[in-house]
Amino acid sequence: MFCSFCSHAKEILHCLKNKYFKELQDLVVDGQKIEMPQPLTWYPEELAWHTNLSRKILRKSPQLEKFHQFLVSETECGNISRQEAVSMIPPLLLNVNPHHKILDMCAAPGSKTAQLIEMLHADMNVPFPEGFVIANDVDNKRCYLLVHQAKRLSSPCIMVVNHDASSIPTLQIDIKGRKEALFYDRILCDVPCSGDGTMRKNIDVWKKWTTQNSLQLHGLQLRIATRGVEQLAEGGRMVYSTCSLNPVENEAVIASLLEKSEGALELADVSSELPGLKWMPGIKQWKVMLKDGQWFESWKDVPANRQTQIRPTMFPIEDEEKLKALNLERCLRILPHHQNTGGFFVAVLVKKSPMPWNKRQPKLQRKLPQRTGEISVTATAIDDGSVESVEESPATKDEETKETQHLLNVGCEQSKKEGVCGPPPSKKMKLFGFKEDPFVFLSEDDPLFLPIEKFYALDPSFPKMNLLTRTQEGKKRQLYMVSKELRNVLLNNSERMKVINTGIKVWSRNSDGEQFGCAFRLAQEGIYTLYPFINARIINVCIEDVKVLLTQENPFLSKFSSETHKRVKELAMGSIVLKYEPDPSIPDTLQCPIVLCGWHGKTSLRAFVPKNERLHYLRMMGVEVFKAKRKEEDFDSKMEEGDQDNTKQMEEEMDMEHRAEDHNELATTMEAEVDEEPIHELVKSSVLEPETTMESSRPSSENAENRDITDLSSVKD
């Protein structure tokens, strides 16, 4: 699946069709003719393709080496996502628009999250969509894999949090000075499951599958789905999905949820939303079986000694009229033989009114501002959503407890005033995994920002209040940016949620930058977000200039076009923006815009672009990537020929780039290892045996600012 911006995705597709796919035509490997990749008929605009090439052939065949390298490199850049075909369906059925607030409840490893981010940024010209994605996972280590996946798309509208999805807290946002509960327009509820739909690719399912797996997971799945619909906005849409075919995990959960919603929920008819997709309707009758082979048709048949293993919600509803009203046939059951995929279950729920047990909640929320210490005192009430818990807190008589609570509230409010979003107090929430650094927003009059604003001639509309760092003390090394909506979420919920990562890096401190007028250089990761606000230090370059920048580490100015050479000489040394605009009159050239971060030295000009991203642009321009790699290896000799006055600066910056490349190599290894078994829903089920595990190493606090994406030491299957 192509998950880049629209124009870039089309260029990648053009490159695939006209180069790599053509090379596969009539290719014979080990005596077998290679089957050409085919587009998925049900995925819009041919942006998803399917191939039957086995991993052994793809990785070991010299004839396919370029194609395999293309897939690995483009995946690392975030331009391609490799995943099970049917697992792409839930995000499509969410019908996401750029203004939607989205919750991904069980998000790791993050392939579906990447789809959601892509949908938010459907319009490349809008750097800050009104919507955002909050991606959650219960496993702290897997959250870092999720961060890595999400960061590939370089979005300021993604936040990764670490909570149990069945009890994920209700967040608050500030709306015109009033605190109100945050309800999501779209929720993806891709729950942990037994994974029996993956039996074609996962041999462990055959070895370890029992009916007990589904019985153990049913309660968790129902709790997660229930918590999801509680946080869904009226008129919003929630997609419930599993990679299981067992009705106990599927129709039983949906039927129970619909029944207790008392009409607040309904199953949406999505039969016409993905034309070309083959599926069968949900079932209305099923039996429940124990591990020892006993079958039960209804709850009344279950003996007392088995009623802890089997629950009433696992059975079909016996009342025919009620059962018919649920419209379970609107669920989608995708079987492996339908279109040569894994098995999958999808149900789309629409919320028509508040859940019955939450109907008094709006009234209670209006009382919230009248209470002392509103956030901490009523947090349990809002999270729980029950009337009883709301009434318990005011009834507390213990003065010492009230005083302690008051001090917590005062500290929390003071942190918000200072723009500091730290981790929750230890008494409020048990934290598992690594302790995260606080998110500190720059104040409106922060002296750090003034030289940046002047140097880059930032537009007055630039949202400087959305800039943040990850340190309260010492020198700020990196500046990150979030959308104003996520800033609202961060400032109002630091005491109730554990944030693993958010924001996109837009500036990095340069050790010698101050002598050029600004201590911070632009970061390629956030350049597409930042570029619309920059009014100075922009140079338009031609396609040949881009090739020079991407194939040579520190080229002399004389190697560029005369126009570029002239423009560069007019500017002071330091960080610079290099912009390529396509020429529609020359259709054979690259037809998508490119924005690169550069550095203008005394006699040279270079690009600060990660290796995989360099290779991506070169491929799009038709440059042979193997030659580009060899040119990169000549860096040492080029440095000796380059700008001697700027050698120290270049070495420091290249050291940073090499560290980034080491991280990219690690991430590529991770991508390859994860791909040993195609990423699928089974890996979400840490309750059973996760398909992917991850070991993490935590850097010391003084190096926390240098942690760009994630903390990983190894990834194992």
C-alpha cells in the first residue's frame, strides 16, 4: 500500500509500473515464471497491490534484488506499507476526513495507524489538518514499534499513548474556556484475537489453536469494544475487527454490544462501500464449544461448574425479533479463499445517541467547573462514566486527603500555565515501562524563538505556541511541533494519560549555527510541515541540481546551475530550503514537488536528507540507486576537496547523519524481521503468544533530546 502524500504516491506507482514491473515480465526464477503483481480491485486509485512472490524467492533471487531493495527502502521511508491485504479494510471503512478526531485503541504494530495518518493528510497543501490520531497500545515495548511506524509519515497530528484499551481514560479538551470531554469522530477497535484467520501463513495456529483461546478473549474484546463506543461521538463511526473467524470473538461481541446499547448503536450497511471486495454476511446462529469438545447451544445448557468459562454473552440472542433487529448480516466475513487472503471479520457501528449508562453524563460535566480541583477529583467519575462514582468523590470526609488532592491540583494547574506536560503523578496511575520525558511548550516570549523567526522570516500565522521540547533544564537540542488540537489534548490531560511520543521534529541545534545568525537548522523530518510558513532562505532548484545534491555529500557551488549558484551566493551561510517544482510541459521528468533541507557553506552546498529518503527521490528521477550508493561511499575524499573553512561544521553534522543512518539500518532490520511473518492482527494479542516481541534499551536522561523516533535495541520474531 502506498502511504505517502497523493502526488508522491502517484510517482511511486508510476515508477513501479514503468520500471520494476516491466523487469518482472517474462522473468523465470528456479524454473518458474514470475507472476506479475496485481492491484487490489477494492482499494481506491490502485494504491494497493498484491504479489504472490514468496519471501525466499524475493530475498534470495539476484534477478529480484533491485525489486526487494526497493520495497525495503521505500517501506523505511514511509512511502510503502507492507501488510496483510485484508487488514487494510478497517481504516477504509472508517471513512476518515482530515477534520476527524480518531482513536486507534489497539494500534501496534501500526500499519493501520499509518493508513489513518495518510487519510488525515489527503491534502498535501494543508500542513495542519484539524483532526488527529491518538494511537494506543497496552504493551509499553510495542508502543515504541508503533512510534517507529507512525514517525515514517512525518505528521504533527499523531500521538502515541500507553494504556489498557478496556479502561483507556476519557480525555478533556478546552473549548472556549470550558473543559469538556473529548469524544472521537472515528474509532478503530482492532482487538486482540485468537488469530485463527491467519492459518494459511501462520503455522503456530495449527499447533496451538484451541477453542479455549476464544473463550478467554471474549470478555476482553467486549470490554474494549464497550469502552470504545463510550468514547465515540454521536454520529461517529467505530470499526470492530479481528483476524479470527470464531463467532464467539465476532458476532457474539457485536450482538452483546448492540443489545445493551438499547438502540444507541446500529450496524452500518457497508456492502457497497468497497466494490470488488468478496465477503459473506455475518451469521446469526452458532454453538459454543469447550476445549474438551463439549458443545452448548444456549446458556441454559451450560452446567454450573462451567459457567466461569462460558458466559451468557457468548451465545446468540434467542428472541427472534430482537435478533432480526440487530442486522448481524451486515457484518463482513472475509474467508481465505474469497480473494487469496487471510480470514477477517469487520463490523461497522454508528452511534445514534449516548449509551444508556452515560445519558446523565453531559449534565454531570456541566457541574465539573463548580467543583474544587475539578480534574483530579472527578477523573475517576469521567473515566468510569457511572453516576455512582461521580457521587462518591464529593462525599469524602477526610480533610487530609482533600488537602493532598488540592496540592496535586495546584501543581497540575501550575504545570499547564508553564506549558509543561509531565507524566501522571505516581499516586494517580501506575506506570509500566520507561519513564517518559515531559513535553514542554515554548512560551510566547521565549528568547529561543526570536532568532529563528527572524532568520527564516516566518509568516505571522506560524503557530509558535505549538512548538515543544522534551527537556525542562539545560540546552534545548531539538524543537518539535504538534497541531493546535494535540496541544490542547496535551495541556489538559498530562495527569491522566501516559504519552509515549508526539510531535514532529522541525529544528535541530547546530553547534556553530549562531555565527550565521541562528542556532537551529531545519530538519528534513518536518520540512513539509514547516515549509508553508518560511518566507526566506528558499532556493528553487532544477532537476539536475537535485541529482547533484542527492548523489554528492558536499559538492562545490560550481557544480550547480548558474541560477542556483547565483541565488546561493546572495544568501548568508547556514541552513537553507531547496525546492524543486515539476514542469508539466516535460511529462517524462519527476512530476511531484520536492522540498529538501540544505546547508550553505562558504564554497559548497549540501542536503541534509536521510539515506533512504535520498534513494527514494533518486529512484523517482530514474537514477540508478546502486550507483548512488557507491557515490555515498566516497564521502571521505569529497570532504577533503570540500569547503575547508566549514570542515568542523560538516564533520559534526555528518556525525549526526551517520547516527541517523545507523538508526535507519536498525529500523530496516526491524522492518525485515517483522516482515518474516506478514504484519497481521495476531501480533496484537499479547494475551496469547505475540508473533513479534521487542527488546528496548532506554538512553540516559541527558541523551533524551537526541532520541528522534524510538528506543530499540533489537527485534525478534
